[in-house]
Amino acid sequence: MSVYTSVNIEELKTWLQDYALDDLTDYQGIKSGITNTNYFLMTARDRFVLTLFEKNTIEELPYFVDLMAHLAEHSFLCPKPIFKKNGTALSILKNKPALIVTCLKGKELTKPEVNHCAAVGKSLAELHVKSANFEAQHQNTRDLNWIKKTADSLFDALPQDESQLLKEEILYQEKQNYKLPISTIHGDLFRDNVLFLNDEVTGFIDFYYACTDYLILDVAIAVNDWCVNDDGSFDKKRLNAFLDAYKKIRSFNDDEDQAWNDILRLAALRFWVSRLNDFYHIEEGELTYTKDPNHFKKILKQRIGYKF
């Protein structure tokens, strides 16, 4: 959520006239994250998050609005879209699609403990259960096809050992024939996308990689961040706490159990490629934030040959 598109306060005040909100008193760019432009919007009584979508078209975005609205209606803790006076949520600001959502209380955790991992596992299972009757579908834009296409643009820039590892892992995933439960997933449930207050989850945020895909891919993405040591290996206590809490609400079936290790590799591969792409193809912005790709290379190497 770097700031790629700058907006001044007068532009915001004019644009916000379409909303039934109190007058804007202040705003602040959000530096963390890497895909969209985000601002905190402050009024006398409330705080909101404004997102300007740098890569999505406005036609792609109703899925995310409808998903957050659906989850909020089913008492899942997530941002609620703010609708304009005309009843629509999406708009255009500085020639970019834009959306305002509520700002949840709480803070992200940088060093989660066992109890935090259990809380996130429980909440992720609840998300999967409560979104099961969400009928809209959305293709995963960071699937294996995207990985292959993006890798092709990276091979010339990578050291030989990384290029070889990337090629081998793509070939490995191409050989898999997953037959797994598919439904709505968050798709990006890292530590900075979960808020906590007094050791309790106050909400999941940043649903803009949500899509229709394997449910255990969502779990794998999460544990590859929440339950890892600095060298990429799993902290067994945190991992077991996460999975035990998740499975109390939605257990894995036999196919998921069998595919688990390979899905962990796929999740690690996806984010290694994503971070390599951000590192080698830097986009200009006022505030930019790029995450270290080596972190996920270490995780991927740890998952190769890993047996749960």
C-alpha cells in the first residue's frame, strides 16, 4: 500500500462531496504494502481508509466490494465499504478507481505468539465458512499462469542459482493435478493484514487479492508468514496452534491432507515471484515500500522436501 498517486486535501474535499461523511479534517498516506495507493481519511468523528487502485480496472472491483459487504453482513470482522449518496461504492479519483472503507481498530503484529496464531487460524476458518454461500467468483490473478508469465520476465535478471530454482519449482507445480475444495479465499493473509487489540483479532483487511481458489492455499499462504522462523523454517508450536484452531471449524479432507506439502510450496513460490517482480520492476511513487524477495526464497527452500 505504497503511495503512487498523490492527492492533496483540496482535491479530496471536493471529491468527498459525493459522500454523506463529516468534513475531512486530515489525511495521511499509508506507506506499508506494495500494490495500491492508500490514505487514512480523518473526520471529526471517524477514520476511514481510501484506496486508489493502481492496476485494477473499475470493472474488476465490484467483486471485492460485494465480498466485504457480504462478510460484514455475516458478522465477520472486516472493513465495510462506504457508499456514496447515489448508492454506489466505487468512484474515480485522479483517473484511478477509488473506494472508501471503514478503518478498523487495532494494530498489526510483527512478532506473533502461539495464541495469536491460533486466533488467526480460527478467524480464517470462519471466513471460509461465512463466505461459502457468497456466489460471486473471481479468478486468482496470481495463479500458476501468472507465475510462469512473470518468471519469464525475470530470468535474465536473476542469478543462475535463483533462475534454476525458479524453473524447477514451476515445472514441479505444472506436474501436479490438484483436486481440492475451492471457494472464496483472502489470498494475502500476512501479519500486516490482520489487526489485533488486547490479543484478540479485530479484523482482516486488504481483501484485494481475494479470489476463488483452493481453500488450503489460503491456509498455506497464512502459515508461511505467521508461523515461520527467520530462516524460513516452521515454528512447530505456532504452526500446530494455527492448524488446530482452523481445523476445529473446517477440517481438511483426505485430498487436502495429501496435497498440503505441495500447496505450501506453491504458496511460497507465488510470493517469491511476486517479491522478485516488485524488486526488479520497481514502480515510481511518492512513498514506496518493497519487501525482500530473499525471505520467500528461504521459505521456498525450506518447503522443498518438507513433510508435515
